[in-house]
Amino acid sequence: MKKPISITALSSISSLGSNPSEIWDSYQETTHGFAQKNINGKKVWVSELSENQKREIADLRNSDAKYQALDDSVLFAIQTARKAIADAGWSENSNFGINIGSSRGATSLFESYYHEFLEKGNVSTLASPTTTLGNISSWVAHDLKSNGPTISHSITCSTALHAILNGVAWIQSGMTDKFLIGGSEAPLTLFTIAQIQALKIYSRLEAPYPCRALDLEKKTNSMVLGEGASMACLEQGVQAKRLAKIEGIGYATEPLTHNVSISTDAQCFQDSMEMALNGISPDEVDVIVLHAPGTIKGDLSEYKAIQKVFCNKTPFLTTNKWKVGHTFGASGMLSVEMAILMLQHQEYLQVPFAQQKTPSKPMEKIMVNAVGFGGNAVSVLLSK
């Protein structure tokens, strides 16, 4: 890290809640936030927004005629981006960059337009502009009247942490001193869930814990999909109002033997974590928030990578996917949010079925991991 960078605001929307106190209260509970949804005649676990959150999104959609044609993934992003810049004290029409990514983009809208095409042989006028991946960042920039650069990307499940990389790069280059970054995902559609089921990784488990993320002894895959968005404001320097400081960033991609897998000891994670340490001793890392999607191979390979990097002094390990599900492109920032809340409250958050001894020392540094299909790993090291 050539220059220190602060996270000065963070906002999210998910089944965990919509504000820091509500989200922290949710983390204090040992119950998950999943519900069963009828998919093609079968009940499937999903992590949905609450009814109040859905009403807020509906109100946003109806607040402007232009917004009525937008996908939920865009509206989630607009809602959280507004809150983030307000909390950071940034004004509209100012020169800050925007990089909001998504794994799937306008999933529901795209499927709806394709269904229309199959039935009628043509589609509505706005089919293309409202389903492009760049649609999310562009509409947020329009809504906030930003004068800075607007970037979109998809790097599957590590998308949100790649947005951090991009924001850090722009700030360190001197081309801007502020960046709004994050991810947004609305994947709870018939076709998207069917795709994950086809991979044989979607959970068929029953309560109390349908997703067994970080259970290294599980015998079956247990991924559960969730919807949500999370945004953060990055600013150059060590800001007095910071929520956390970015100590290091790491990234790596490994050659794959299969389209959806990584190596048994996740070489990409080994490389990204070592890079994120940035010369800091591994002993200084107090917690790692794992990507841990709830799959047998995914969870175990990441754990083995941690063992390789941290040897016999493995930090406290945790994850939130047992509770909020896998929100694809938004998941990395929800993990960052979890890390920041732990730093603020100085409380180690346990996974109920993967209990560890709670460390007695204060938390100073937390590493957050994410990886996506294609072996694109990112690790971010945060400090108080």
C-alpha cells in the first residue's frame, strides 16, 4: 500500500438488516435468516429481504418513472449507495468515482425479457439498456449525479472485493481521492437457482442450519443463495471518521482443471493472502472472514490454504454465509461489513456449529477473503 486508505462509510441491505445496529443484533442471534421458497413445485432455501425492505425498494421504484423499468439489482445498489455517501458526508455533484459490480446483473429482468421473446418473437424497447452489466454503476452515478469515473465489472463471487482493488488503485494513482465501491445481487430467480442446483452444490439440508459454511466435517454441499447489496466509501489518507483502514490487498488467479473448482489447497488464496499481508507478520492477523460458500471442496480448500500461510498459528476463523447465504457479487462487501462490526464491537463472532476458543486479546487486524468461479481470489486486510 503506497498510501493509506480509509473506509469512511458502509451501507448494506440483506436479510441481516439495513442499518448497523439492526445488522449487529442479527449477528448476535444463533439462528439463520433463510426462508423456503417454492421453486418448480419444490421448496428451496433462500435468503430474502424482509417485507419492510421490499416495501422500501418498491417505494424507490415508484418514486421516479425512470426507475420502474429497472431490475432489483440496480435498485438495491441505488438504495445502499445513497445511504453510504450520506453517512460519509459526500455531496452530490462531487468528484468521486463509482465501481459497483455484480456476478449476474439484471437477472430477473433479463429472464423476463427472454420469456417475452420466446412468447412473442420480439422484446420491449428497453430490454438491452436495462439488462447490461454496466447498468448498475451507471444508474447509481445518474442518481447521485457523480462527476467521477464510473466502472462496472463482474468477476463472479469476488466481484465486490475486486471493486475495492479498483478503488484503491484509482486513489493511489492520484487520479481521484474518493471512490464508492461495492456489489449488488438479486439472484433469487427460477433459472439462477436451477443453475446452482445443476452444479449439485445447492443445499437440501433441513433446519436448524441449511447452510453449513465452515463445517469442515460436512458430507454434503450446502450453498444457499441470498439477495442484497453492500457499498463502502473509500478516501485517501487516515481519516479521523474512518470505520477501518485498508492495511493490505492481495489478488491471484490460478490455472484450473475444472470450470468451477480451485485446487485442493487453494493456491490462489495462498497467493492473495500472502500478498495482502504486505510484509506484516501472519501472527498479527487476529481474524479471517472466510469466503466459505458452504460447499465441501470450497470450504476445505480455503481452510487448507490458511493452514499453509499461517502454519500453526491459525487466526480465529468465521463467516456469515451460514446466516445470510451466498449473495454472489455482493458477498465480499457483506464480509467486510462483518469484519468492521467485529472491530467496532471487539467481539469474535462464532459460527454456531463450528465453535472455536474465543481469543482473549483485542482485535486489531482482520483479513477478508473472496473467490469466484475461475479461481479469482482476493484478500483484503483491515485494521482499526
